[in-house]
Amino acid sequence: MTVPISREKEDELTRNTKSEKCCFCRAGTPFWTALPDRKLGQQVACCPHCASRANPKDIPSKAAWCRSEDIAHIPSYGEIAQGHDKNYPPAPIVPIKEEA
Ligand SMILES: [Zn+2]
């Protein structure tokens, strides 16, 4: 069984489609699941390759997909430096102790 998907509309100004990561292979894709038992906000990104091989019951919930994206996210140096790494709180910065 395959998973029904639909293509995200391209941005009328930039002619670009926003690309999310497929819920299986994490490749960037403009395709989203079109599962009839899910509302629009509960669909997840799924590329045509994976959709052709997966069953609807294989599709993770939106919450599970977001969580796995958070876990897999490799923060940039900028995110780490600014304490914006979602997975880890910034390390405490303490003053250097002067030797007596
Ligand atoms: Zn995929």
C-alpha cells in the first residue's frame, strides 16, 4: 500500500517551495502526506520515494516527527554560541577565579 501525498504550493513571490525533511529519509521535499484521517496541521513531510513504499500506518504522528527532528537536528555554531540549541540548555558561564 502507498501513502497519498500532495505537493506544497509554491510561493507566488519567490517561485520557491519550502522544503521540509521527509519523515523517513530526511531528504528535502515539497511533498506532504494527504492522509484522509488527519487534519491539515497533522500531516508530515514525505517524499514520493518513501510514500511509494510506506503504508499509512508507518507515518509518524506530527508530534513524533517533530521530536525526531529535534533529536536529529545538528545545531550550527551560531545556535550553540547564542544558546539557541533546542536540545541542550546553554552551559553556565562563570568568571575565571583569580589565584590568591
Ligand atoms: Zn523520503
